Amino acid sequence: MNIREILNQRVRQAMDAVGVPAECQAMVAPSKKAGFGDYQANGAMGAAKKMGTNPRQLATDIVAALDLGDMVSNLEIAGPGFINIHLNPLWLAEQLQVAAADTRLGVAADAAPQTVVIDYSSPNLAKEMHVGHLRSTIIGDAMVRLLGFLGHNVIRQNHVGDWGTQFGMLIAELEEQQQSGDIQLKDLEVFYQQAKKHFDADPAFADKAREYVVKLQGGDAKVLELWEQFRDISLSHADDIYQSLNVKLTRDDVAGESMYNDDLPVLVKDLEDKGLCVEDAGAKVAFLEELADKEGNPSPMIIQKAGGGYLYATTDLATMRYRVSTLKADRSMYFIDARQSLHMQQLFILSRKAGYCPEQVSLEHHAFGTMMGEDGKPFKTRSGGTVKLAELVDEAVERATALVSEKNPDLNAEQKAEIGRKVGIGAVKYADLSKTRTNDYIFSWESMLAFEGNTSPYLQYAFTRVKAIFRKAGLTPEQANGPIVLHESQENALALKLAQFEEALEQVAKEAYPHVLCTYLYDLAALYMRFYEACPILKEGVSEEDKQSRLALCRLVAITLSVGLDLLGIEVMEVM
């Protein structure tokens, strides 16, 4: 039930009827001010300009041709040609009844489902995951959940960095530690630092590491066995992070750089044969005129190094070819930070030119900003080091558990731990997801764990308040299935917001901005609080009709909050 889309279609049909050119849009949007209707159709002004006619008269003609049946209670023309649309409360109540009877809240699966490949998280297995991996991981996961809910075939791809020069050094270090019986691979960060120190200080070790790179790329069984051991331990660390963050990535979704190793020489030859890359100073380079600088110099994209080694660009091109030819992607979405924008532009352009990705496949780089500390600089430890993601998660749960214990000391230890986990993880994720993806944002424990404002704890608490009403009424939410009637303005406002759930989901699906869903849920919770204060539910003197209707609205609010938060990867709880 996408009300905005229905209105767009009907208004556009009316515009056709009065001779408005097809390229002119209906421009339907929710009204931003009370008293100006529930929606506004603003297309008459632009159409009138194009047609050389009076916009208010054109709006009058459009309204005369507009057939909205019982959907609308009033249409009015304001200003130079705005069409204010007031929805009929009876029609709105009927739509909510349909939603209440549907496990999907009336949200239709997409009529033309796509195969969507989503590239996200992608840690480097040489080190532990740190806060720099957080945004890609949780934004990508939210999109996976939401697009899956809308009926698309979503394929998760965790393109981990598990190949390359550094792995020779790491494998050599692992072998020497095994020989000495002093394996310290449990702490990847310490292990990496030791290997690097060893590499820099010992020429013989450095030579051995370089030999191992050659052997690894050549498929040497012994070296591959050591690599597999290192890779498995590294992935186990990532698995623990994903599980604690309530992220859907599993081992089955791992498709690392190593997966494409055999295809790299084939790909380079193919690009050479097509005249798309040439030798330059010993390296093989694709020069992209499409990204030329101000002086007209084409943008160089190195495909193979002078020494014969491959780069991220080579692997990413092979990945693109695989996702289109084998996975049959209709839409390929990359959640990679903004610093990789040029690389992604090069990748997309060369993939198109080489024929690896036809025009009908959508290629999308959804960049994101940086997590900043409260000092306005990239988020670091107090000593200036990188913040490990595992430590961030642990601190979030610890802080939230202490907060929950303080607010509700009657809970037992098990309840405090479980609620603290959900609140802490939810707070970290929502603080990120609620910000416009492309912006940097300030990481603040105080603001993200607040029980007021646009935060996860506020929404989780709103859910528990709704559930408490049913406990007080001695009913299960399923028993609140009475007819919905909308008498009060607060009821109508809440009902309208509930009916706009699908609009919010479809906007996020199209634009990949999860903050749109966050804003929707926050607005819904705020409208519920106003409804709760203005419209008594269980008090004496409330008619049975109003009681049953308001309980039905409460049930829809609870389900919508629960489903919406779950699409963001955030859990709810009965008490808090």
C-alpha cells in the first residue's frame, strides 16, 4: 500500500486527460505542514510553465479530471497551483485493517524482483576488524534485510582481503611460530605487528616471505595449507563480530580476493586483446579518457604491476565479471567508503567497456562518511590507535547493561545481561544508520545510549510501552483485532504514518539511505506518544468501540516498530 505511488499514478492520469505533456511529473509528496492536506501534488506549476498556461487554472482542470474514489475526503487548490489532498479517514482505516490482517503489514513483494548482489564489510584478514569496518558492515546488512523483505533475490558478498603480498610475510611468521611452538595467532593485531617487525629486521625472513608469495600464487600445497590455517582463524574472528552485531554474514557469503586468482591472467589477456590495456613502464595500464583531468590526461588504472603482480583493480574486475556472468546480477551494490570513489568509477567504466557488465545491470557505489570522535577527528583510542571492533562492541554492551540496571534494578541478572546486549548493540548500529550515509558523524556514547530523541533505546522503549498496555489489559496483541475508527486528530495522524511504512521501505530500497527508515520509525514512535497522551485506551468512560480501535492501533505500532527495527538489524524486548 504505497499511497504516494497510487496518488502519483492517479494525478498523472488526470494530467494526461487535460493534455499535460508526458514528461511532466505529478510531483506528489507528503505535506510538510498541518492544514495543507495529507499529501500535495505540485506538478501543475512546472507543467503550466512548459505549456505556457496559468498554473492555478491548470491545477483546477487536473482536479476536475482526478478520480480518487473514496480515497479522498477533500481536494483543494492553494497558492499558484498546489493541490492539497486530504485522505478519507474511513478509507485510511480500511487500509490499516488490511495491514493488520497481513503478516507483512500490507507491504507487497516487488512485482519485478531482481537479483541484487551486495558487496559489504570486506575486512582485510591480515588484521582484526576495527571501527573502519563498522559502517560498511551494518549499512550493507540493513540493505540486505530490507531488499530481501521486499522480495528480491539478495546475494551477500563478503569480498575479504585474503590474498596478496602481505600474506607471504604472515605465512612465513606462522610457520616459524609453529616450529618454535609459540603460536600467537589468537590476537591478529599482535601477530601482524610481530610479522612486520620480523620482516623489516631480518633480510633472510623477508626473502623467505617473498618466496612464499610466489609459492602461494603458484598453488604450493604446503604454503596453501598454512594460508588456509591463517584464513580460517581470521574468518572465525570476523564470524564472532558478525554474530555479536546481529549481522547476517556467514562463511557461505565469503568470496575473497583469493577466489579469483586463477582468472587474473585470463582477464589481463582479455583486456589486452580488446585494446583496453597497454604496457606502460613495464606495467599494464588501462587509460580511461572518460575520467580525464583538466589538461585532458586520461585516468590511469593499473591492471598488472611491472613485476607481474596483480592489484585490487584486477581482482575487482574479475569479481565484476563473475557477479554478472555467474551470479546473474541485475543490480550490483557496493558499500565502500568515499575514499574509494575514483577506484569505483574506474572499475565501473572499464567493466562496461570490456563487456563484463552490460548497460542494463545497475552498478552502484554507495559511499559513506567517516565515524568521528567527539574531538571532530577520526575515531581513535585515547592513545591514538585504531579502535578494535570487538572492543567497541564489548564496551557498548557493558555501558548499556549498567544503564539498564540503573533504570530497572528489579530485573534479574540474566534479564539485565540480555537487555543490555540488545540495547548496546542496537544503540551503536542505530547511531550510524540514523545519520545520512554520505555524511561523517560524531560517535558519542552519551547521545547514542539516550532514552530520549532519535535513538535506538528510545524506539526499543516505545515498543516495550506498547506491549505493557496489552499486559495491563490482560490481552495478547493478537486479540486486538477490532475495527479501526479514527475520530481524533492524533488517531488520524498515527494512522497515516502507519500507512506510509511501505513508502519508507521503497525509498530506502531505491536510494540506499537507511536513515529514511530510521526517521520514519522515530516519527511513528513520537506520534504514538502523542496519541497515547491524548486518546485514553483503558480508562473508565472510554467506549468499547474506541478501546478496541485504539488497541488495534497499538498492535500495529508494535508490529511496525518490531519489523522496522529488525530490518535495521536491531532487536526489541518485552520489558526494559
